[in-house]
Amino acid sequence: MTGAGLRLLPAGDTALTVEFGDAVDPRINARVLSLDRALEAAAIPGVIETVPTYRSLQIHFDPDRLDAAALGPAVVRLAATLDDEPPPGRTWTVPVSYGGEHGIDLEQVAERTGLAAEGVIARHLAGDYRVYMIGFQPGFAYLGGLDARLHLPRRETPRLKTPAGTVSIGGIQAAVASIEAPSGWHLLGRTPVRAFDPARSEPFLFRVGDRVRFERVTADGYTQLARRVADEGWRPRFEDP
């Protein structure tokens, strides 16, 4: 089913996927997030959960109360009212310790991009990143806005373990890892910030539509902040929209 510049695809008998395009584009993502908010406001009976991604929104529903045939037209009507302006989000300043044991791929990335290690760091720090989606791990933030000089294919051999808090790049994306997990991305540094903490009232630190700016700290500064995170539940500062 199509309508209002979108495609509706069934995902089994309990979900509907709404596609707005096939590219990593802030205008497409803005429409995804706008529809997400519109559905929340509409409070359609039977809708259980929505999952926004770069270019699509998956809508999970209770098949005993709602079906795709009834949900689809309602979605098309809502989508016709959307615009391409990104919803305002918070802007986080995230501390990162680059290189060394915290960023074991920094030198290799420098070699592959033809930049000095400090040049890689400078370009990474200069980015104004957008949280396009949360996925793969609980609270894992996929970031758009990576400098084109840092675009690299993922590693040919993924690592079986990378630490929580790893700040990495892969393809045209940047990311902040939330838990220890396998990864084929290039590790530039690490942040003591906990992107996921099940003990918090809001377990995920970042939300889709937020912006992230990185701030460099030394290895000693990382250790001090990590201690504050463990002892005080410290979080980075952010600006409201």
C-alpha cells in the first residue's frame, strides 16, 4: 500500500512498517519522527509500540483490537499532515578519551584516511551529530553527521567484544556503544557516559532526534569521570531545545 509519499508493508499479523524513503537523510528521518509523535498523540486503540529507524517506522499492534487494513488508512491520513522539519531534540556534550587503549583503531583510521591521528580527532570533534535511531543494543545511538573524510567500510573481521562506551565509526555513521558487544566498527575512543542504565528512571540516555557533540578529555579525565558515574550516577550536560 502506498500514499502520502510512503509505503506500508505488513510485518506479520502484528506489525506494520511505514517506509518514507531509502536513504540516510535528515528530512526523511524528520518525517519518521513526526509520524511517531503524531501516532502517540492520536492514541489509536490497539497500537502497542512504535519503533523509529533512519527511514521507516514500525508500528506494533494488538491483532485482537486492530488490523493492518484499518491501521493503514489512518497512518496515511496522519502522514499527509507531516512536514520535513526535524522535531527539536536535546543537545548532549559527551566527553571522549581518544586513542591508546580507549581508541585502538585511531592510528589505522588515520593511515587509511591519509590524515594524522590529531586530524582524525579534530574532524570527529567538529561534527554536529544527529541521533537517527536507537538499535542493535539497548540504548545504542546511531549518529549521522560524520565528516566525509572519515567514511570507511567496516572492518573485514569484526571483534567479538568491544567495551561499553566505545565511540566508533563505520561507513557514513558514528556511534556510542551502550553495552559490551561484538562490533565491526572502528574504535576511535571511549566515553564514561552510560548510554544505557536499567537502574535509571529513563534507562536510555539518548532519544531519537537528539543531537550529540563530542568533547575531548584525557585518559586521566576519563578515569575521574568514570568514577563519578559509578559513585554519583553522573551524566553529561545537555541543552534543551
